[in-house]
Amino acid sequence: MSLEHDDPNFQREVRKRSIKSFAWFFLAIALVVAGWLWLMSQPDEFGANRALRRVLRFNETVNAAVKSPTHLAKTFDKSQAVKNVKVNGPYGLSDGFDSTSWKLRVVNKGWGADSVIYVTLDDIKKLPRTDVVFDFKCIEGWSQITWWSGVKLSDFMKQYNLGSRNGRTPNLDDVPSLTNYIGMVTPDSGYYVGIDMKSALSPQTILCYAMNGNPLPENQGAPLRLIIPNKYGVKHIKRIGTMRFVDRRPRDYWFERGYDYDCAL
């Protein structure tokens, strides 16, 4: 009586299946290599491989469909805010900055390309103060409950008639009548972000001049920074120098380096 593995038919079947398995294995490797080579052959598009950029755009579309840009972040009591607040990057905070002569330069689409106003920190502090205590999230993977104070960006827009496409008093309840974006740049032009108008109008989005009840430290963006809780920290630009209201997407520092534009939570 012969064992099954001595049966010629059995051995042929084993060889046949082994050959098929190896063939599928090498085919899978070839497809992976071919896919990788194809991916690497794609040109860069705004700091990211074109194929990967398409994935990021798809993610933005899905996020916009399932989550409103005006959704509110969870808030906390001031007593829960950390005392030692981390700095999420030094970009745009160049040496030699003179805070005593700082003024916020504002350009509105409806005024024309060369029409600007300059607003001092004292001017901004005259507007109603708003406190925001939320879980600040950084793309580096850390988060902290932090307390920030300043004025609502929407209140600032009302005060100085900003955001309207025709330069008239803006109706902040009529988003289609407003510009699509706000671009912000540091005084040294070393850092810049673009914010969609709906997110800018959130009651939690503030022009911030204080942290933990004290004046904003220089390494946290003094004299004025943006706090926008429905975005990751890369959008919370420090030391704002120029604010521009525009219809086309303004430049965005990390978008140009491969991240998605919205950086929404």
C-alpha cells in the first residue's frame, strides 16, 4: 500500500499548486513595483505627488460633505487649561521684530488692489473680548487644553466692513456675498495661511492677543495670532502682519509642502 505523497497524481497536483502560488506571488510583487514606479513618476503638485494630491482633495471633499466648517469644538473650563503651553512651530517668528510699531495691514477685495487700512492692537482691544478654551491639536500628534482670549474675527469684520466683494457693509449671514477666503501672512512673509470664509465666521475663531489671561508671549505669536479651533494648529498663524480678503485660494505654507488645504478637524 503506497502513501498518498508517493502517488504521482498527488505530486503533480502539489507541483501545479506550488507553481501557481509562486506565479501569483511574483505577479503581486511585480504589480507593487510597477505601482510604486508609476507613483514616483508622477510630478509634484503643490508639494505633494500628483496622485497623492488627488487623494488629499478627495478627503477634503468627503470632509466637507460630512462635517460643516462652522461646527463648534468642544469647550472646557478655564481651570482645565494647561499652564505650560507648547509652541507649535516657530515659522514666521523671525528675529528683530519690533512689536511697538506693529499694525495689522488689512486689504479688502471690494476696496481695490491698493486700498488698505492699518489697525493697531489698541483698536482691536476696544472690541468685545471673547475667551476660547479648547483642545488645541497639532499635526505632530500632541494636543493640549488651552485658554486664549481676543476678539471674534466676525466682530472685527463687522467693525471695519471687511469681507464684502463690493466694499459695502458686509452681511455676515449671507456667505455667498462675501469673499471666499481670508489670507494671512506674517510680517516677514515667512509663514502664510488661507482660511475659508465659513470657518472664519465661526464664533470660536478669534484674533487672539492673550493666553491664560496674560498678554500673548512672543513665541506664541504676539502681538496678534489666529485661533481657529476647527482646524489643526498649522492654521493658527502667529504674529499676523497682513490680512487679505480674496476670492481665490491664497497661498498656504503647509499646503505647498504636501498637506491638505483645509486641515480640518
